Amino acid sequence: MPNQATASVSLQVFDNKTGQNLGGAKVSVLNSSVTATSNNEGQAKLEKLLSGRTIIQISKAGYADQVIVINLTEKQDLTGIVVQLIPLQVGGAVSPATGGTVNLAGSTAQVVIEPNSLQRTDGQAIQGNVNVSIALINTAQEIRNMPGDLATVVNNNRAPLESFGAMVVDMRDSSGAKVELSTNRNANIRIPLMTRGLAPATIPLYYFDVKLGYWLQDGTRILTLQKDEQGNEFYTGTSTTLNTVNADIPYSTTNVSGCLADATGKRVANAQILLEGKNYFGYTLATTNAQGLFTIAAKQNATVLISGQAGQLRSNTFEQQVSTSNLTLNDCLVLADRSQNVTVRLSWGQKPEDVDSHIVAPDGSHVYFDQPGQLLQAPFMNLDVDDVDSFGPEIVTINKLMVGEYHYFVHNYSATSNPGIFGSPIKVELNTPKGTQIFTPASGSSESLVWSAFKLKVAENCDITVVPTKEWLSDVPFAPQGTAKYCTKP
């Protein structure tokens, strides 16, 4: 029997910088006529999709396109996908006849275009000068901002990649038409270095092929690591694509096996498993089988973070050291009950080195690095992942909610101000039964070492109200100890 167009995908689109919902984004399934447009809450749904490997492109004027690659099964209703579009920053304009150099302000990113090396993608003549915009992909805050699933193909096999810096170059003529490099022409580029570890002196250049949904090596082109006068490092070399370019390399993998269960211990099938590097910028995806089991690839001799997602529900996160041998996890990842499933993810930049995640429960329980909590007994919230050497993430999971008010805030433990929390910048992603919300400081005015992101008000029937606070505090809030009362879903 041929595949039936019975699958569906729901997603929510955000501004990567501000965390605001983005309406009016076009969501398209490549190689099909299926499209949708995100509403004012950033939500969009694609219906009547075929099962199998599916490439979805999300576009909005002023933002770099995003592409996600998913594997759908027949009759699957895939929900809870979060897409963050990165705003384009105008670098400058060049004449098609003479070319020129475009630098991105406040960055080492650069594009050098040769004379008479551009053409419009529609084959028409270029109108006026060409505006060159750049979007830097911040793999530190959300590795899945990388288009596709951060993989290439080696000997017809999927091979995951480790990124050391990536950017999108968008070129438009005065009419707004898209412009690209002409065939057999090159441009010089600089990609700012982003890494958690030691960067190689030279590295291959990859570009993202939207039609295939994979990263492909740009011939035999090699980028070289260099520094500017201020000591800022970047990779430089030539590119034939000037689209989405990436300094990265494939890595040797080992397999991690495990299971995903719900709050009652029942295994969860057809759920997504995400494994991301904690000491490298890379990730892989897997799907649980009918018995809730999974096997997923990890970089050898690395520290990884493993979590599960089934629709809007997120599991706790395991931090795991892997070697060269295959590994089986001792415990299942656990999805809390649908009415009480809450996770919080904090990420930031290279500086300050140590930003701490804090959450205070209605009974005064305070979970942070010094009191990481417990997930399966009081206070039923846990700091799954702590980070003290830049970028994050720090991840908190709650699987049983108390009646009353939770308060989440972050603390600049490094106590540095250049940059501080605002300039870093930090980002807090909250996932509740009502969906995803992203919080970032709106202003650095009156910045202090403590920033309150939100409060959660939990009713006796487990209904959750999210109250954005987004304010600077003079000190870490104090909460008096009380008696815990847990909510009950009718």
C-alpha cells in the first residue's frame, strides 16, 4: 500500500533574539504543495503529510530561513516543535560591477565579493546595488538553530558534524530579489569562531543544501583559523555558495541506548530523543521504538546531554560521559504527568563564565547549584544540568507541582559586567503544558547581578498561569519555609 498523506506537524515560531512569538512566517514542506502561515502566537500546523523524511522550511522577511528535517510515521501528529528564526543584520551594500567588502558591526564576520560575480536567482538582471545581510548562528544557546539535523553524508551514510562557527549570508538587489554567486565564482568569507574546546588550525568548509536537507562540503575548500588585532578568532577562506556556511568536521561516534517512560512507568513510543554535546557543538536525534527504547549516536570521549520529548511534554535531562564503547543508560528518561510537566532551560554567551539558574517553590524550597533538589521525592524539582564554564545550558525539571507561586530567576555568579547578563545575552526557555515561552532581558538599564524571568502560579487543579516578570533585582529573593501542598488534576 502506498504512503498515505495522514501525518501532521505543529510548530511554534519565535524571534531568536527577543523570544517573541512570530506571526506571518511561511512554513513550507519542500517537494510538496503543503504550506501554512504562523498566527499571532507563532503557531502553525501542516496537515496531510506523507510519512518518511520530511524537509520543512520556515521563512519570514528580515530573518534567515530555517530548515528542520524530521522523520514522520503514518498517522503521526507531531507537536511541540520550537523554531527560532535569527534576525538578519545588514552589513552593507556592494555594486555588482565592482564588488566590495562587507563587515558585520561588532563581529569578525566578513564577506568580500569580487567584481561581476553575482547573479539573481531568478535569472533576471540585478537591479541597483546588492544589500548584504548576515545572521550569525549561535550554536551555544540552541544547537538546533543549525539548519537540518547538523549532519552530512559520508560513503552514503549519515555523519553528524561538530560546528566551530556558522553564518547565513543573504543578498538582495534594490527590488528585493534574491542574489547569489555566479557559477564558478568565489567569495572570501570570515566566520567568527564559536567553540567549547580546542579549535583546529584548519577545517573544511560546509554549506547547507536545502533540497537535500544535509550539509555538504564545499569541494576541497579549507578554512584557516586567524585572529584580529583584538585577539578575536575567526575562520577565513573562500566559498562558492554564499548562503548558509559552516566551519565543521564529522566526528567518530559511539552509541548510547536507553528508554523513555511516562509518569506511571509505561514506555513511550514514537517520541523524539535529543542528544547534544555539553563540551562540543553538535547534536543527533533518534525516535523511540514501540517498546520506548532508543539508540542514539554521541561523539566519542565527550560529555553529552540526553532528553526526550513527546508532543508538548519534555523529560528530565541526563548528563552523561561517553567513551569509545557503546553505553546503555541505567534508568529511563521520564515524562512527568501532562498536567505537571515543566522544564526550564537557561543559556548564555561565553561571558560571564558562570550564570546560575534558581527556582524557589511555594514551600520555600530553593533549587540551585548548591541545592540541586530531587525529582522523584520532595521537592520534586531538580537541577538536571549545572554549568560553570560559559554558554550553559542549565536545565531544571519539575514533575510534581505545588499549589502556589514558583519564582524563577538567574544570578550572575561570576559578578562580571563586561558583559553582564544583558550583554551576554541570556535566554530562558520555559516549557509547560500550555506550550513554550522564551524570556530575555528587554533592557540593560539598571542591570544588576540578579534577573527575574517569570513566576508560575499553580492552582489546586494544577492549572498553570505564567507571569512574566523580566526585572532586575537588588539581591537573590528570599522565600520563607512553609508546608508543601501538591495540586491534583480532577
